Amino acid sequence: MSSMMLSEARSAPERIADQLTRNAESHAELGAWLRQCDPQGVVTVARGSSDHAASYFAYLCMQSRGIPVASLPPSLTTLARAPWKLDGQLALAISQSGQSPDLIETQKALAAGGAQTLALVNTPQSPLGEVSDREIALHAGEERSVAATKSYLATLSACAQLLGHWNRDRELLAALEALPARLRVAAEQDWSPAIEALRNADKLMVVGRGAGLAVAQEAALKFKETCALQAEPFSGAEVKHGPMALIGPGYPVLVFAPPGPEQAGLLELAEWLKSVGALVLLAADEDVAQRELTVTDAGHAALQPLSVIQSFYVMAAQLAVARGSDPDQPRHLKKVTRTR
């Protein structure tokens, strides 16, 4: 059985190729604007998959610019009426539809508190974009599947392109040009061992680290909403603190360990998990012989999470069907969520 989720996930490389071309000039202008504004901190406002994308941006921004980035709960504005004081800060709102009232109200309040405001949206000229100083269109195209896939990947690539121009990072920008071709390869990776291992599972843990924690969070959400599978995301640095008490013989753990500075620690963690009897699904590149799932090298440490989640989305859509679920019609969910 094919699904809209699978079709849209597979279309992401072409959407990103189009996005990178169409946004090149506007991102260059945004980079110059940000260098002129020189924000001393960033606050992000988002929900669901968009909040996971904000986590990706936050890690890379803090890593490359050395300024703090914090995710703000919209309820601090809509319910608590916090008195924002954000002179010299950037407020980044991320949304697929740009229609959620809590995001719109929060972005307006942050601007009134002195922040420069920027919105990343898949629907140009949305209400969220209209209340922001600047807007970035994701150009992912209409997404009909309830479970976001191509729009999430497009948000990550937009964040990477924005940071590449802000930091004048030629290496990252060059890697982005080659990214669509690498994602096409990632979409064809055989992750069927995960389908067999998780077909009858009722819970699992998803592990990532660094910028890769954002896609572990996203993968855990997709397991829940498309497969009715209780999945919890953790940083590889946190598993041995409290979460290790959950792990017993046969407990499934999906470990994302693409190339990069975090890989060595994640491979060590995977070996320890196996030693205590966990059912480990290690996703790593071809140089890692002990992998169960193959990750396509994205060509740059900052882009590895995109390759990982590209392969994951294809597998998740197929796993949902294998478990007897329809990934396009998750229980109780709608495409646009309006929260106050």
C-alpha cells in the first residue's frame, strides 16, 4: 500500500533543490540583515515538528555564533501574559501553515517587547508572516498527509541555508548545493530491518545527539502519530542517567549515529545497549560495520540530520502499513492545529 506520507517524503529532495535555488537571493539579504542587527540571542516559537526543527536551528546557531537560543512556550504569552523585554534579540517563529493563533499572538508580543522577528512558513503571506518583520517561504508545496515530512525537511534546509549566509559559511553553502542528490540516495536506503524489528513492538527509545537530537525527537513523534507506537527521544549523553532503567532484554532502541563528532560516543552507547540485552537498531554510515541501518553521508556535519530523517520517513510510512495503520489518517489528528 502506498500513502501520501510516503510519496511526500520521497519528494523532499526535489522540493529542497527548488527551495535552495528560489531562496538563495533572499537568504543572502537576510544574512546581511542579521549581521547588521547582530542579535545577542534568539528565541524560537513553534509547535510539534516545527519545534523539533527549531531545536536543530538552535543547536547549529549556538554552535556557530556562540549566542544563546531558547524555545519559548507560547502559553507564556497567551495565558501568563509575560512582560517580554527582548531588545537586541531575534524571535524566530516556525510553522507549516502560519495560522495557529498562539504563534501569531506570541510573535506580536515578542515584537512589542523589542525583538526583531522572522517567520519560516510553508504558506507564503500567512498571518504569522504578516506579523513578522521578515518571512522565509519553505517552498515545500502543499502537504496533504497529516504527518509532516517534506515540510520538516524543508525547514531544516532553510535553517541551514539561513545560517550559511548569516555566517558566510562557504563550506556549508557548497554542501547544501549537493544535498538534494544525497537525499535522493538516502530515500532509497533499505531500512527494512527496522520494519521487521518494530512490526509488533509497543515501545522504543530513539537516541541522537547534538543537532541530531532534533531528528530523534521528530522520529519519536512520527512513531507515535503514524504507528501508534510509544516512542521516547533522548540525547545519547542522557541515556545512562535515568532512562537506562527502562531498558531490559529485547527493549528496542533506535540509535542515530551519522558521521560527525558525536558518532564515537553513540557507537560506544550502542555497544553498551547490546551488552545489556537491548534490541539495538544502529543507523550509521557504511564505514561502521556493526550498523543495522545504513545512513547516507550528507557531506557536512550540520546536514547529517537531514539524511537520517529522510531515510527514517520512508521507513516509518512503510512500518505504519505493516502494523495495520493508515499513516495518512492518524487517530484524532488534523492537518492544521489551532492552539491558544
